Amino acid sequence: MSTQSDKKLMVIGAHAADAEVMAGAAILSHTRAGHQAVLVHMTPGEKGHPHKSPQEYARQKREEAHAAATALGARAILLPYGDGELPVSEEVAWTLCDLIRAERPSLIITHWQGSFHKDHENTYRIVQNAIFYAALPAFVRANPPHRSGGLYFAENW
């Protein structure tokens, strides 16, 4: 039986700030209604600044991701993959599967398959695999299986 506090939105973006741009209004609406939200950033997006080093910009993007999530009433989780180098691999899919099982979202929003940005397209593919793995009981992991209630697509390009 689902209650108001059971409902959790997970927004999965390729880079820090993608989730907020794609679904910021939905996140805020969701948290203001008393639900939980978690923003998952596959990479910090550290290579996108014209003057700052990737290390310096990654530090800034991590701080901004946590501040933005707090402002939206959500939490931010940053995964350790590199900007422009996000692989579509079993390792990454299993990492996200485990996160889905641990967080147990009722809804997921991510990039759509038609984005022209490589990391966005790869995130779409990784999410598809992770959702599949997370739902199947035959895949024994640290957390029990979880099937989210819906998958939605958005884009920020």
C-alpha cells in the first residue's frame, strides 16, 4: 500500500545540472507535495568550462549539485564517471541498478534516446538496462528487487 511519503521521484541526468534543467519544476512540485526526490548525476560535467580545469570545475559542479538539490527539497547523488566518457557498460548499469534498488523510486525521469549529446544517449541506454536488472528477483544483489511505477523522458538540449 502506497502512502504520500512512499512516493519518490528519481531524476537521472548525464551531468550535474541536467536533472535540474530537465525536471526542476517537476522535482519542486513533487517535494512540495510531501514526496521525496533524488537527483542522480552520472558525471559532474567537469569538462564543460572554457577556462577552469576539469578538477576545479568538478568541485564546483558537485557543490552546485548539492545546493540545487537542497533548494528543490531533494538529495543529490553523484556517480564517479567522467564527462564525455560515460560508458554504456554492465558495470555502470549494475551500479545504477543497485542505486535504484536502494532508493526505491516510484517514478524515474531521464534523457530521451534522441539527444545528440553522447553522454545523454548513453544515460538513456544505461537507465534502460538498470531498470530491467533492478526489477528482476533472479538477479540477487544487496537490496531486494524494485520495479518503479513509471519511466518518463525529458531533455535539456
